[in-house]
Amino acid sequence: MKFIDEARIEVIAGDGGNGCASFCREKFRPFGGPDGGDGGKGGSIWAVADRNINTLVDYRFSKLHKARSGENGRGSDCYGKGADDIMLRMPVGTLITDNNDGEVIADLTEHGQVMLLAKGGEGGWGNIHFKSSTNRAPRQKTDGKEGERRELRLELKVLADVGLLGMPNAGKSTFITAVSNARPKIADYPFTTLHPNLGVVRVSHEKSFVIADIPGLIEGAADGAGLGTQFLRHLQRTRVLLHIVDLAPFDAAVDPVKEAKAIIKELKKYDESLYDKPRWLVLNKLDVVAEEERAKRVKDFIKRFGWKGPVFEISALTREGCEDLVIAIYDYLAEQRQAETRAEETQLNQMAEDARAISSIEPDDPRFKVID
């Protein structure tokens, strides 16, 4: 299946049915009065997050989604039938925005999450609602309201804990294959990865995290070189980035430090918040470097690159150092989740204390002020 991570669609909710102005004309009820029913509600359009879908390809070719209108009301107190709603199933991680003003309509982050995209119009009132002691034969009725109409932009951002950065052929696909269940295409030429790949890394039976591999970046990616930066959006939800560097390129004229700095430059040019994410340096392909030269080459790279963050030395091909890296990632993610949980608990406790403080204020308390 072709991977599509962006689409534009138009959604049109159904109009409400019109109310009916009718009077009872039964044989033995000569003055039966008004009996016009209400119109039915128009169909609404909803988005449903589905983890069994991983692409927006269905919406690349099916751009218009229109719900039916409600039926008109009829006599004999018959109300019009409401139209069925339309449920649009989308991948988990889809961000839905209004194409005209950029307003975020929905962010589908959990399986089964349901969000309203376009509300159907309410049905009109029949004349049965307008009868009174002074208006025995009302002829008023109202028309149904129009359903909402929107042009939407769908943008898929994969949900992963860890994202991989690096030049083409840096060994990202080999790494994700070595540590997870993902099986991307691996070859000895650049740009073998043409779309994001997700893999589940299992540290133990009950401990795991998700890692995302995107196509490699090259210098000038922000200006459209190579595959550009179109896939960098898939790293925006990650908690930590692994910058994988080929420490032993085939071409001796290639400088790993220059390539690594080019990646950082393109990252900053694309998105400052992505640039500010926690980033770890992973020096790959050490199996190609002689053991007596490894320490010297690693030290020289770190000094020239000016790196002061976490550094890991691995060989994705032989899996040397991969286990230590995986354990370090899981420990970091667990610590981050615990910190977020503590922050949420603190916020909830503070809200509860504020609520108790407000409820304990007496009416004659000087802090209690009545606003006319």
C-alpha cells in the first residue's frame, strides 16, 4: 500500500428537514387543530481514529464527503426521519485543520477517539409548536438549518517515542531492524527508505517503546533537495531523537562532522521546537573501524562536532552496543512518563484544593463579593 501522509478533503453535513404546516382533517374531528411535524436532523460527519489504518491514501482520491439531509415533516404529527451520520476512519496520529484559517479541528491521538468535523443542521419546527389559546390555527413553520461545510487538511504524524535522524545510508534502517520488529528495505545505495517505518522495541515482556525511521536528510533538504523535509513532521511527537552518524563512510572524501552539522542545520531551519527536542548522538558502523582506531576516531569526531550530550557507539550490523542503547532509551522514557504523571497529579491536587477553598467561603466573608 502506498504511504500517504497528507490529504485535503471537503466535508458537507446534511441540512435539516423543513417543518410542516398541516391541520387535522379527520371525519369526526372537524376542528382537530394543527398537526404538522418537525423536520429531521441532517447527518453529521465524524472522524474516528483507527489503529488498523496507517495511511491517508483513501482520502487522497476521495475528496468529497457529503451527508444526507433530514426528511421534511408531514401531517398527522409525523416527524421527518433524521439522516445517518458519516464516520470517516483515519489513522491514529492524524491532525485535522481547517484549510482556510488553519484552526485545529481535531487531533486523533488514541484508538477509538471520535471527533465532530461537520455538524448536521437541526430540523425545522412544524406548526404544532405554534398553537396557543390565542392562535388556534397557526400557519407558521420553520425551515431546517443548513449543515456545516468545511474544507479540511489531513496531516498524519506517526506516534512514536523515539525518532531516527541521519544522512542516507547512515544505517538507520539497519538499526531499526536490529532492535525492533520492523523490516524496512535495506540496500547499499542512498534513499532506500522512501516513507516512515515504525517498529516496536521490546526490552522485556512488559516493557517496550516505539521507534520511527524516516527517509534520510541531506544538505539543502529544507529547500527541497533529496526527499526534502516532508517527513520531518513524523518526529514532532517523539520524546527523544537519535542522530545516527556513519563514522566510516565508503567515500574517504566525505567528512562525517560536516554531514552531521548539515543535519542539525536543516532540523533547525525546519522547526525550532523539533531542534530543541532531546537529541542523542549515535556513532554507527564501528565494526568497519579497526579496534585500535575506534577510540581516537570517536574522540576526534566529538571534539570537532562540539557535542556535549549523550554519546553511544554501536554497530547496527553486528548489534554491538545496541542493547545498552535500548536500555538507556527505555529508562529515559520511563523517567519522562513518571515526571509527567507527577506533574498531572500535582495539578489535580491543586485544583481540588482550590475547589475546597472556594466552597468553604461563607457568604459574609469579606472575600465573598456579590456581583450585581
